[in-house]
Amino acid sequence: MAKVLTHMCMSLDGFVAQPDDNPAELFDWYWGGDVVVPSAQEDMTFKVDPASAPMLQELTSGCGAIVAGRRLFDITDGWGDNHPAGAPVVVVTHRPPPEDAGERFPRTTFAGSVEEAIATAKEIAGDKFVTIASADILQQALNLGLVDEVCISQVPVLFGSGIRYFGDLVGDHVMLEDPAVVEGARALHLRYPVRR
């Protein structure tokens, strides 16, 4: 069954976006190097440092499905039905899909709960992994014990306020194994398996 991981860029003080949803400097490392890592979108190519390139290539090419929240889906206009990782998206929402979803977003699936979305994404992903791309969905999935690995690209900036990567946890601490660490330019990439 597909492994479920998260990946988001995060400020040193734990934010994935400013209060207005703008990621500000958090994405700068995607275009701050010389090594080209293609994306699924024709008009977007990543250019990262040599240390970050293999990690980013693995996270994009190994992704079989993405789980996102409705807010992120709406902000990005569903990535034009073509997320940069190239994987289909499963959207957690309590509202009906857009009226034209069948025509505009044929690769996108809508689910009513985090559990349903992750189960659907695992079926879609097959042998590849599922990536959770929304902070709120990640927080719910951690509380439900559905996350296998937490991946962070930690950027050297302090926001002071905004949207947190990790919110309030319910119950006991979530224990993580020791991280795999990649020291990139303008981002420290950390991958923590969740201890079972």
C-alpha cells in the first residue's frame, strides 16, 4: 500500500504561509540554483542547487497522488488540473465541487473527509507515495495516525505569524525517527519517518 508523506516549505518559526496565504520567500530555493528539475507544467521548471535536486526529483517523480484541502485547491485554481508534481489531486471538501469540475478538473477527485481522501489517494497512487500538501489536512491526518513520513524544506526566514505547518495535536505526542538531512542552498531538507 502507498506510503503517506507530507512535504511543505516552512519558515524557521513554523509557518508555511503568511496570514494572506502568500508563501513569500519560502519558495525562493525552487529557482535559486543551476540544476534543472522539470515539473509537470510546461511553463514551470525548477532550478535548484545540486544538493536539493535529487531530493526534489524524488518527491516529484515518486508522487502518485496528492491530498489537498479545498482552500488550497481554490487558491491555486486546482493547478489547472496539472499539479507541478504531475500527480492527480484528491481534494478534501465539505462543499460541492465547482459546477464545471468534470470539464475543468477531470484528474481531480473530491472527498468528504481526510480518511476518505487518503484512502482514495492510496488507490490512485499504486506503488508510488501519497503527498499531503495542505497544513490543515496534514494536522488532521497526523491526529488520525495516517502519516508515515513528515518532510520539511526549512527556509531561513522568520515570519512571526501566518499559517502553521503543525497545529494542535490531539492525544499523545507524535514520535518521529531520526531525520534524513539534506543541506541545500536556502533550504534545509528534513525527512522524518513517523515512529510506529
